[in-house]
Amino acid sequence: MGAQGIILDEDDQVLLVRHGYRPGWHFPGGGVEWGETVEAALRRELLEEVGIKTEFSPELHGVFLNFENFPGDHIFVYLVRKWELIGFPEPNNEIKEIRFFRRDELPETLVDGARRRLREIFDGDPINENW
């Protein structure tokens, strides 16, 4: 089970990360650890991966099946508009790059699941339960 955050700034630019261990651009987030709530996992991952702190409850966009990549896996995706940047971490083996993108400048290598979520939120596409 995982948690990912769609971090939006005041201009609706979206924060994406490029990992060192898999191709493409992704929303920040990661796995839920034993004894941890999904929201707590999201807060922890946002702070660790991109240096963002949030005290507010994020808005759940949906829970998506990621069975194509990992049998039995579910991804909880949250919309996060209220946050504080503590400071982007230096590039490392896990996170090679962190960047805000305007919607008309999204990278070609944005993973399909993230691209679908943005279309659902901004363009009114119907929610697809598959990542």
C-alpha cells in the first residue's frame, strides 16, 4: 500500500520527482509502514523526499489499483494545497530531481497514472480505478 501527494502551488503548478531507481516523473510519496496510517505515511514521505511539511488533512482524490506493477498493491492519492517548503533535499540515489511544472509543460516521461490523475482533477475526466 502506498500514498502519493499531488502537491500544487498557488498557480496550480504540480510538484514532480524523478527517481534514481525507476524511469519517468512521479508524484512524491511512498509505502505505508507497519502501524502507520496512510496520511501519516504521506506526511513522512513528503518531508523525506521533497522537504514539504503539511499540518492540514490532505484531500483524498482516490484509491487506485496498481496490480499491473505489484499484485495486490493500492495507491492512495491525495491532493495537497496547504503545505510549507522546509527545503528541497540535495539530489541523492532515491530522488534525482524535484521540480514544479505548469500543466502545459508537463514532461513527456510523466508516468501514465500521474497523467490520468491530473486529467481527472483539472479536466473533469472520469476517475479510472487503475493506476
